[in-house]
Amino acid sequence: MLNRLTSSLDFQGQALSLRAERQRLIASNIANADTPNYVARDMNFAQVLREATGRGSAAGGAAVSMAAASGTQAGHIALDMQNSMRSESRLNYATPSQTNLDRNTVDMDRERANFADNSVKFEATLRFINGSAKTMLDAIRGQ
């Protein structure tokens, strides 16, 4: 019974964690905009979310295993999400829009747009979680 009540919240909680990790990646790119030879990184959010929830397949076509998710149940995000997200297989390199003499691939316009987009989606996910929690509390109270 409790599993039914929390299944949508689990998904949204995982999405919120991944949004926070993507925000960290974008902020890191912005902070290193003037670092010579720095290569901007980002993640394919949809693919990483599918892998985290066990609804997709990992690179190579194999389904995500419990060991890869390293959670207490199938689909749980690992507690050490930051280290697992930094793995090379989940992060993509940014393609430079124009060449730089210092070989830095950070495009500030792209990074600002990604940062704003991710912030809006993070806030929307947070509001959805709050609304779902309020709805469940109202149902429990019988209101």
C-alpha cells in the first residue's frame, strides 16, 4: 500500500537529484570558462533518468543492474550519486561552437541557457513533489 503512495514521489525524487547533479556540472563549466584546455561536460538527462529508474538500458544495451544502481531496491539512486555521475560513461563532452586559442570548449551563452532551463525544471519538479505530498496528506486526513 505504501509503495503505491510513494512510487510517483520516488521517481520525482530521483529526477530532482539528477537535476541537482546537472546543475553542478553546468556551474562547473561556467566556473572554468577561462581555464585553458578545459572541456565542458554535460549529461543526457533523459538517458540518465531512464538508467536511474531502471526503465532504460545502459550503454551497450544491457539493462541496469542492482549493482549499477547500488540502491536498496531496483531503481533507487545510489547514495554516492556525485561520484557515480562523474563516471565517463554518463557524461558527454560539449562540442565547441567555435574554436578558441586556449582550446576551452565552454560556450557561455549555451551554459547560461542550460543553467536557466535546468533551474526552471528543478523548480517545477520541486513544486510537483510538494503538490503530491499535500494531496497525499489531504487524502490521509480525509479532507
